[in-house]
Amino acid sequence: ALLSLLFFYFIPLFGIAPKVNLFLFLAFFGMLGLAQRALANRLFANGAKRRVLVLGVNAESTELAQAISDNPQLGFRVRALAETTPIATYASKEPLPPGVDIIEYSVNLVNFVQEKNIDIVVVSPEAYRSPQLMPLFEKTVHNRVEFMRLADFTEEITGTVPLGAISDQWFIDTMGSPKSNTSIA
């Protein structure tokens, strides 16, 4: 505003009309706003993020990893997706976001969580049958590692629940709670 005032009132040599002055004002502050937003997104992209491990490799977990990668302002970073069966289930139809790895079933998840400083373990429905889940829970819950269901974590991040992550238990828990404003995607 001060710049516009100087050009319009005190330096009449430029012959700037009020309409041109308004346009210059809007263009300057519009660019300034875009630069500020780009800088904030870059800072959030490189800043401290909560590290996430997703147990289960499926379409819903890869979509979640992509949603987190596309939105760095959320404050999360998916470190890896972990296979929950000895048979690899990941088909390379959908590429994984950069920096997200697939962990084979044979990898010791307790060591991985400790080495990579994982903050949140997201458990997909098929991972509940994995023999790796209970030892992982027992050995890492004391280190303040948070465990969340895939449906709940995705709902928290995107506001929707993926159909593949819904189970009978999810319906019982969700419909029985006062917070049932969930939209299903």
C-alpha cells in the first residue's frame, strides 16, 4: 500500500492511473503471497515429520503413501510398506512415491522401527493375522510408537475411508461411537 501511495501521489511523473495502480498492487502482493506459500510448503517438506511404517502392502496402503507424499504440509512421511506374508503381494502397477520402500516379510520389524525412529505404525486389515504384529507391538509400544488402523489413519489424513480398509470390526467401532460423520471413498 505504501509503495502504491508513493507512486500515485508523490511521483506523478510516471502517470500511473488509479486502475493501473490497483493492478500493480494486486499483482505485487499476489506474487508475494504465492512465494510465501511455496516457501512454507518447502519448509514443511524438509522439516520434522512423523515417520510412518505401514504394515500391509495393498492398493489402500500405496494410495495412503501417495497421499502423504503429495501433501508434505500434513507433517508425515511414509518410510516403508511392510509385507505381512512370506509371499510378496506388491504388484508394480502403481509406482511408490520416492523414498518409500517395500520391506520383505523376513526383515525384523522391531529393529527396523528402532533404527528408522518410526513414530506411527499403521496396520492394514490383513496385517492383524500376521505373526509379526504382536512382537512388534510388545517391543515398541514402550518407546512411544503409536499404532493406528489403516482406515482410521487414512480418515485422519484425507477425511475419507478406503473401502478396502473397512472390516466388520471397523463398522462396530465406528457406528457405535458418537463421531460417525465418516464418508467412504
